[in-house]
Amino acid sequence: MKILHIGKFYPIEGGVDKVMLDLTKGLSERGVYCDMLCAANGEAQVVQLNEFGRVIATKTLFQLAATMISPAMIWKLRKIAAEYDVIHIHHPDPMACMALFFSRYKGKVVLHWHSDILKQKVLLQFYKPFQKWLIKRADKIVGTTPVYVAQSKALAGVQDKVGYIPIGVQDLSDVNAEPEKIKSAYPGKKIVYTLGRLVGYKGYEYLVKAASYLPDDYVVLIGGRGPLHETLSTQIQELGVSDKVNLLGYICEEDFASYYKACDLFCLSSIWKTEAFAIVQVEAMSCGKPIVATRIPESGVSWVNKHGYSGLNVPVEDAKALADAIIALTSDKEVYERYSSQSRQHYENNFTYAGMIDKCLYMYDEILNR
């Protein structure tokens, strides 16, 4: 079996890139020949991951609407496509679709539907014929949750070949970390943590406002950077919650697991369907942290966080509901410990890294042996 993943960027920037690289690494570490073809986020390069896997990053000419324009990807795929039994393409990425379209590839195709194209509505009208071709061309379409693919209008007519493979992550509870260093910076405080780019769909303005409803023994830590940093900083000052909310900025690799382990609870305040899954929820679950998330229509976020088990889901754009859920999960020791244990169990049952690789291998075997 020889597999090729095609998608966005390398080095990785976002969740889709991470899933693609994790699958390439996980499959190749099991002795399956598995490569990853993408546009270079920098210099073109070939990275040998191990004996069975590599990353091929082709030269990028420019970026348009979050898509790396890399004609070299098309020419490279035309040269190597026949080597692979399955091409596993990650959507949304028009460049990857165009490369497959012009490749003349005749083998099996898996379409990984991470999300619909939501922001680029004008450009979508030009891309739509290729998207329809890709959906028709795919032998199997997989989402990350059953909810998202079932409710995607683009997939309405092909549900007979649609399935899902939940994103799995490495167990952060096994990672060496220094949570005590972080806890000591906030003595006597219950720590509410969140992590992500400071952009509109994350709904951080509602989490900042939620802090005004929390008692004084709570602190909200927001990790990540982005264009809304100044806006959120101003909101924090205007609401008078600078003693309760801290914008941490970029979280370095050395501190990545430490914040998950140090926090009492993880909060995902996202408000738009752009947040299709939220890997950060699963990373927090691997550390046994209860989750407060939002019920985003047509998104898989509230499926990932099992309401009443791994945590609580509340309406979008409701700061008071966020605060009430945070207090409900952290005010009573017995309640907190139950949700903490259940959150860890939810991770073990559904979102392990090994489980994701197992499901992917099973899918490949299934479509190759039809």
C-alpha cells in the first residue's frame, strides 16, 4: 500500500495541516509508504520523516485567499501520481484540487472534508465546478465528525459514500511539563484556559465578557496571537477585568502541555461554523480537563465535547452562559472530579492518535479491496 496526502502548507500553520502531517507520520511509522505533497510555506524542500514517509513541499508563487498558488505542485503530482494506490486529498484547498484535476491519476481517491468553504464566497463561485468534480471523483469522503458532513450542503447528494474519522492527538498527559510554574503565577485562582488565533470566529470577546461574571478567584488565560489582540486588550481594560484575563500571546513548544495541565478547565468560545472540530478540546481532554464549548449550528464542536459527560455546551455569543457553565463545573469538587475523569475517558474512547491511524488504515483497506 502506498499513500499520498495532498493539502495546504509545510511547515504547518493550522489544524488541517497538522492532521495531514500527523496522518503521514502515523502511517509511515507503521511501515506504510506514505508521503505528503503540499505548497511550501517558505522554501521548496523535501523532508524525509522516516524510512517510509516524506514531505514534498513545492515552490509557492504567491498566496491568494488563504491558498498557496503553486503550479509546481501540479507538475510534481503529474510525475509521481502513478506511484500511489490512494491519493488522500484534504479540503478545503483549491490548489490541491487543481493538482489532482490535472494529474491524470486513475487510482483511488479519498476526500477529507475538514470544512466547507465559508469566507471566500465570491471565489467559491469560480471554484465550485472543480469542487463538484472532486466530490464526484472521490471514492470515499470522510469528515472529522458525523454532524458536519451530514449537514454540509455540498455533500447532500453523496451521503452514501460519506463517513467520518475523528481527529486523534498524542496523549499530552505523558509529556514532561511544568504546570506548577504556571499555577504559582496565579495563587489561589481557578484557571480557565483557551488557545487559538485571535480572530473573529473564536468568539473571544464573549469569553472576556464572561470573566466579568466570574468570582474573583478565577482567571482566564487566552493563549495565541492574531489581529484582534489590540481590540481584546481594549475590551479587557474597558470592562475592568485586567486582573481576571491575561492575553498570553504565542505559546512556545516548551510550555504547550504545561498550560493544559495547569488549568482547571478549558473553554472554547467559538461562534461560527469555521470552527468545525477544535483539536484544542481533545488536547485538553487528554489531560483530563472538563470542557465548556459552544453549540455552533452545523459544526462538529459540540459533538466533540459530549454535553453532560466531558463538559457542557452553551449557546453561541452568550457570555453569561459561558460563565455559568464554568462555575457549574468548578464549584463543587465531586462534580469537577467526575467531569475530569469522564473527559479523559472520552479522549481514550474516541480521540487517540493510534485510533485515528487505525481507522484510516481500515478505510484504505476497504476501498482498495472493493
